[in-house]
Amino acid sequence: MSNQTVSPGALLAGRYRIAELLAEIDGARVWRAVDEVLSRAVVVDVLPVGDPRTNLLFDAARRAAAANDPRFLRVLDCDMHDGVTYCVREWAGGRTLERMLSSGPLTGQQAGWLAREVSEALENLHRTGYAHGAISPATVVVTDAGAIKVVGVATEAALRSSGAGSPEEDVHSLGQLLFASLTGRWPGPAPAWGLQPAPVEHGRLLSPRQVRAGVPRSLDDISDRLLGDPPRHHAPPITSAAGLSAALSGVVGSSHEPPNQMDETVQVASQNGSVDDATQVVPQARPPALDPTYNSEPNGYRPPQPAYEPSTDTRPVRRQPTPSNGNGRRRDEPKQKQKGSWGGRILILLAILALLSVILLAQFLLKGAMNKDNSNSNGGSGGTTTSAPPQTSTTPSTTGGKATIAGAQDFDPPPGNGEEHHKDVPNTYDGDPSTTWKTQSYKGNPNLGGLKTGVGIIYDLGTKTPVSKVAVALQGNDTSIQLMVPKGDTSTSPTAISGWTAVATKADQPEGTVTLTPSAPTETRYVLVWLTKLPKVSDGYQGTISEVTIQK
């Protein structure tokens, strides 16, 4: 069997029934097939006999096995049959970002959420020491349920003979993807992925806000820190997936639920207040929705393209917004008659001024009475003041200047596996002490079973901020904890524990709030709360944090 003889209806390796051709990449063919043993749809990459990429594909399939994030489509099988090399991957019904952008750019909320989902998946992959190698609008899929799936971990790069890539290259590619999602233009010198190149000025790429009106300033800054050479305003560049995840979480939040329809994005942005000026200017073109809608195409897929394009079996009709008449009012919305007159407006204004005068007078009298009471209780009357007895609580004190936490991420560097309940990290700064983040349970001894030096959470303050103390509400007794900041440049987040330095340490702490005070004045963007010894629980040793407050 040769690559040319693999055709619809053929049975490959005795179990994969070939259905239709999806793409052709430099002589390699990508097929949709049915696994007749497990009765499920799959994608099969097929290399012709003697193709020099055979060993590259086998090696890539082994590296892809380390990608355990559910947002990556898994490699299920990789072998040779009758001289043909094939690699079987999971199937995800939906649309690639490439196809979505053919209808126009996304809104800020959607573009930021999509990029954050991909960056979190890459962050977990990079912890294993591997990279994707071919992040592009063609390898990011929005599924029928609105979830994000990333296609072709390592294998896509092998098919394109582009090398294994590096984590830094993945992050740069994701920066290009974010730019394209915000603007509908490709940040490169030539057209790519169906998009025209973005404009440049004096040899420098324009920022998304300069290309398209209405792009949120916060996402514009993140894009510039990814692609700017160097970033504007002396901003530190973003070079790691962890740093990008933290930055995007501070803008679009940490929810894994996809954003609403495009006509509801205005309401979403105003409710969470996370995307600044995202809706003040009407976009130049109506962007596609993140929930699956489809254009009419034969059999649900296009002719073979330079990248894999998933197809679907159902074609819901795209929901269109009610047309606007150009002044912000829908055409079916009747104009309201203008009411009132200048005389009525003046009367209303006078009434408001009178009300404000009464309020100011009341405040003045109340302040005078309070000052008098204070002088009687604290003056020369011989009275004494009493203070309330100290109280213990599992909620950190919030007195003083409280720093804003823009985002956070669990930190479990090698030899850890990165599985420290990252979805629960936001519970530690949501203001609710009843919600918690827990470490994994460790056996043998309280020092994480002797497997590693510690685990913790990195808090991103958004910008360099003075840190006077950090209050951590712990559950369980005998927790040892450290407060750490990056060595050297405190505006970047190190990916290894060797890049951090401890500025405060507390050992064998009882349950309750522990206050960590830096030994010297500290100004940093990133703060690491690091647990080195865990309390005893029923099935081993496990650390629990309910709330963290960082004071300026």
C-alpha cells in the first residue's frame, strides 16, 4: 500500500476506514477516518513509502504523549503498514481559527480568552521540556461545545519538517495568533492563513489598536509585549507561556467557560470590568461567534489546504444581529419622542444643587459632632481608651494598602508534574475564605514525600509593586511556608525554583493566618507563596490555602 493507494473506503492497518481527505502537507496526506474497533472518528496522517519524515513523525508521536493537557488532541497510534507510515490522532468537530478569522476579527474578550486557553495548555506542555512547534490559526480549533482544542502537538511540525521548535517560539507564535484574532491581519511581511499582512511604520509593526479601532488597551499592551521589538514604553517582554497566562487571566479572568455570542460581548465586558474600552468603538467588521456556526461548504470541508481543517456533520444557521440604523438604535426600535424643555431642565438642575447643599451641610454638622465626641473621650477629661481584644481568624487582615492581584498560577516546577489543582488557584484571592486551593496529597513524610522541595502559587500584581507583607490563611497545623520573589529582574516570572529567592520564612505554623514580612524593602511584580512542609491529613500530607492578601 502506498500513499497514493490510500483512498476513501480503504481499510488501513485492519481497523481505520478512510473516509475523506482533509489536507495535503508537502506530500503527506491528512484523512478523516473511522476506527472500526472503537467506532469513533479519528484523523490519520499518512506519509508515502520511503518518506524521510518517517523517523521525525515517530519521534514526534512519542513527544506528543507527554502532552497530558485535555486541550491537546492526543496521538492514539503511530505505526507502519505495508510500507506506509501513519499516525492516528483524536478528532474534534468544530472550526479552526483560520476559518473563523476569514469572517473577521474576534472581540477583545474572545481573543483574550482563546489565547489564554492555548497559553495555559502550552504552559503545561513546556513544563515537560517539550514544545508544540507549529502553533498557528490552523492548529487551534473551537469545538462544537465552544471548547479550545490544539491540533498536532509535535506531529504538525514533523509533517512540515520545521523542527521540534522551542517554548519561546511557541509563545511568539501565540503572540501572532492573538494579534490576528484582534485585528484580522497577519503580523508578518506577507499574507498568511488567508489574512493580509499587518501594516508597519518605519520598519516597526503597528500595535493592534493602531490597526483596528476598539481593541482593548490591556490586550494591545500584551500583544506588544509579545511581538514588539522591543516593547513600547520600556515594558518587559513576555517570553513564557506562564507569564502570558498570568497576564491574560488578569484581563479576561480565569474562567474556562467560552464567552457569549458577539452581540452579548458588550454586556459581558461591562459586567466583569476586565476588558477596558472593548466596546466603545464599533468594530470594522462583524467578527464570528465562538460557539460553532458554519458557512455552507460541500460536505463540511474545503478542498485540501496547507493545514488540517476539521469538518462537521451539522450546519446550524448563523444567528444575525438586528441591523443597526447607524445611530446605535436597532431599525425595529421606534424613536422616542423628545420630552421636556429648557425650562424644565433648569428646574431639575436647581433641585439637584439644592439637594447637594443639604447633603454637604449635614456632613459638616456630623463631622463636627464626631470631633467633639473624640475630644471628650481622648482629651484631658481623664478618660482612658480601650482596644478590642485580639481575634484570630482564617481570613487575612486587609488593613493598609491592599495590592491588586491581576492573576495567579500554581507553581510545580520539575521534578514536579505541574498537577497542583491549577483550576482552584483563583479561590485563594476571591475574598471568600470558604473556598480553598489544595496541593496534591503526598505520602511518607510532610516534606512532600521527599519528592520535591516544595509547591506553591505565583501571584501576578500586574506591575512592579511595593510589597510590605503577605498574609496567608492556612488550614491544618505544622505548615512551613516561604515568601519568594524573582532574583534580579522582578518584572519577570522565573520558570525554575532556582530563579526565586526567599525574603521571608515561617516554619511549623499552626492553622490560621500567617503574615510573611520581607526582610528588606521589596518591589516586585511577581510573588511566590511556597509551601515546603505540609500538614497531616487522613491519607498523607496535604497543604491548604484559603485566602492570600498582599499589602503594599
